[in-house]
Amino acid sequence: MNRSRRLAGRGFTLIELLVVIAIIAILIGLLLPAVQKVREAAARSQCSNNLKQLAIACHSYHDANNRLPPGCAEDQPPFGTAGGGWGSSWKVYILPYIEQDNIFQKWVFNGANSGYVSPNVQLINNITIKTYRCPSSPIAPFYANSNNNGSIEMMTSYTGVAGSTLDTPLASTGYGYNSGGGILFANSQVTMVGITDGTSNTIMIGEQSDHLRDANNNPIPGSFTAITSQGPHGWTMGAGGQQVGAAYGDRTFNCTTVRYQINQRGMSNNCAAGTCDNTGNNIPFSSGHSGGAMMGMGDGSVRFMRSTIPLATLQAYAGRSDGLVITDN
């Protein structure tokens, strides 16, 4: 009886305890990748939903104005009233259609520099608009320091598609190449019927939510934070110079002309290559997702395009009326 009582009260030995700990560690090791996959799947789904909302917002703008929003505009009719100056981006014009009309109603489009002039930029100081941000983005959510007249703006994850370097005419600038062959370009006024390649075959908005990276996969530092098409003046910045389309010979903020592959590596802060921080016109699509990036098409659908897609095919998707045959995705 005494022996049975002693056995019943016996605890774990050190070896048994170590075995239990090892088993738990193995189980955690097996579980973590699964949890990470679930989280990334949820983030990817949210990113896709964001692009869906942005594409629908562009359609709603078209319904109200009989044209799609300008990719990046200057303050001249029909985008503003001042007759020149750096205006606003497409991300400003669609604010009423993503439940941000409170900002849009206070925005001034006649300041000749409405995209970054005070008091406009104070309206978005430290403001987060979740629809403009991919949850998988490794880029800091805000500029590290004030980038516009004392305002600290969010880093967005999406860029308008101006066309590609296959388009003609094509403007060569000190900041890379500019096209007017896409849907959202400098001072654009594209209509749905003008997308003759088919809205389902034309990228309107592309994901740009990762750092520009070098050959070793390291982020290329910018003057303020990550190097993206929104540049140092933020997601509201448009265009200037009183030029139109492919003739636009300056920087185009918040738009890109496709020159490189998705998640292109071996990049640098290089204005001549169109990838500088102030601001390159050819900064590539990118994402924190594995293997590719999300694209919002002209018909409002969203596609995940892989990094391995041939550049020529990606460029064909960027043109609205180039007549190029798309053979692979």
C-alpha cells in the first residue's frame, strides 16, 4: 500500500520534461508557417479588395464626369481653375467614391499647386485611408518626417498606369519615360469606349507596395522613405507644366510608365533610369506578396500577376489601344 502511494505521487523526471518541451516546440514550429500562410492569405485578400474598391471608384467618377479621373493633373480646366501649377493625383479625385468626401469637399483645386500646397495637405496630415494601403506592405505607413509644408502623409500602395515604353509617342525626360498610352496618365481624360483593347485586358491601377530593391534584395533608400511613384510630395501630388499625355516632359507623380518587370531587382536611385526618389516615371510594380503583385483592371476586376510574366506581355496589358496580342500571363 505504501509503495503504491509513493508511485502515485511521483512527478516528471528531467528527461520526460525535456521530451515534452521538445514535442511542444516541434508542434509550434509546424503551426507557425500555417498561421503565417493564413495571415498572408487574408492580407492578399484585403489588398485585392482594396484594388476592387479603387477600380469601382474610378468607374463611379466616370459615371459622374463622362471620363475617368486624370492620372496626375495640373490646376487647369477641367481639373482645376488656376491655369497651371502642380495639381492633384487620381487618388484625390476619387475620394468621394471611397467614403472620403469630407476631405474632397475641402480640397482646393485653384491654388496652382494644389497637390502639395497648404492648407490642402493639412487635411491629410497623419490621416490613414485603409483602402490605399496593402496590409502586406513592408514600407513604413507614413513618411519619417514632414514631406509637405509641415504635413506627414501616409505611404500608399497603389499607382496609376500611364502606359508602357512600347507606346508611341513616348516622351523621354530626365526622370525616365512618359507614356500617354494607358488609362491614368498626366492630364488624362480617357473614356471607357476609348479603351479599345478591352477593359478586361488593360491594367488601370497596379500594386506598388514594396521597396525598390537592389541585386541583393536590399531596399534602396530614398530621401524621405521608400522610393515609389508618389515621391517626396505624397499621394496627393499631380502634375504641372501645362502639357498633355505622352508629350508630358517632366515628373509624373502617382503614375508609372511600365519599363521593368514586376518586383524587378538590381534597381538603383537613378533618375535617368526612371527610378529616382524625386520622382522616377518608371518605378516598377512591386508587392510584399510572394511571387507577384495585384493589378486592378479597367473593367473593375482584380488579377494577381506573377513576377515571371514576360515584360512584353506586362507592357501589352498597360496599353489601352495598342492592339498588341496578349498571349501569356
